[in-house]
Amino acid sequence: QVHIVESGGGLVQPGGSLRLSCAASGSIGIYAMAWYRQAPGKQRELVARITSGGSTNYADSVKGRFTISRPNAKNTVYLQMNSLKPEDTAVYYCWYRGDWGQGTQVTVSS
């Protein structure tokens, strides 16, 4: 059974930084993982994805500001978010093999 644990959300001022963590367990092997976000009244959208081989892709809105990484080649990924904007405010969800984490709130406000 897949188990996904996210952490790292919070309140930050515009221009600040946060790092989200996602640890997934329950499977043997390395798999693609991704971060999505959902703002109030909006659909869930892909933020960043990393393949089993380490290739990454990002939403246009976060390119150059966010970085997804998997430093230990395991099913743990990080999302480093810099130069945060109020429009980045959302619940951020980790995706792993079709399953979702519980979500972590990111609020960017002065």
C-alpha cells in the first residue's frame, strides 16, 4: 500500500522561499513523482514533475523560480520554491503512482 507524507508548507511573504518535501513508500523501485497545486475555486494543476531518470518539467508560471529534485535517487522529492508570489498560494499535493498526499498549504501574503 502506497503511503505519501508531505511537509514544508506555511505562510511566507512575497519574494520569500519555502521547501516542500514528499516521501513516498510502499513500492519497490524508483518512479516518477510530481507536485500539483490547487487554489480556491480553481482546478488542480501540475507544478513540477521528475521522472525516474531525473528529467524534470515545470509549469510555465513557476519556471526559473521552483526546482524539483530527488537527491538520493529514492522516492523522496523536494520542491524548492523561491521568489514566491501571492498567486502561488494554494494547497500543494504530491503525486506518486496515481496516489495523492494529503496536501500542504502554502500561503504567500504580506
